[in-house]
Amino acid sequence: MVEVSQLYRIAIFLTGALILALQVIASRIMTPYFGVSLYIWASILSTTLLFLAIGYYFGGLITQRVSERRVLFLYCAAPAISAIGLLISAYL
């Protein structure tokens, strides 16, 4: 049986891989409009790192103040909520 800590490690690994893939996709999307340059890559990387830092900060605050069961629920519900937001914004 897989332990909860191993599931966290797997999830963190997969989200890291997805973030890297999203950075490459962002550069492909921006290339026809802005070209490929150092400034484009710098903006993609700095935006990604900024929002990762903000997410880590607020995630740390949440884990310190909320019970472990609620943290697990938030951890599982956050991707679903963001996916719903993406679907709504895509069709508006």
C-alpha cells in the first residue's frame, strides 16, 4: 500500500513536470506574436517563479493554521476549482 507521504512526493514530482511543460507551451504560444528571444523566456520564467513563490507562501500559511484533513481536502480540491475556472474563462 502506498503511504500518504509517497503520494505527496509523486504529486509534487508530477506538478513540477507539468509546470515545466507549461513553460514550453507558453513559449510556443507567444512565438508567433513576439518571436523567440531572451526577454520572452525571462518573462515566462520570472512569472512562473513569482507565482510559485506566492503559492508556496500561502500554502505554508494554510498548512500551519488548518487541520491535516482540511489541508488534504484543499490539496485535492484546488486543481478541480482551477480547472473549472479555466473552462469558464475559455467559453466566455
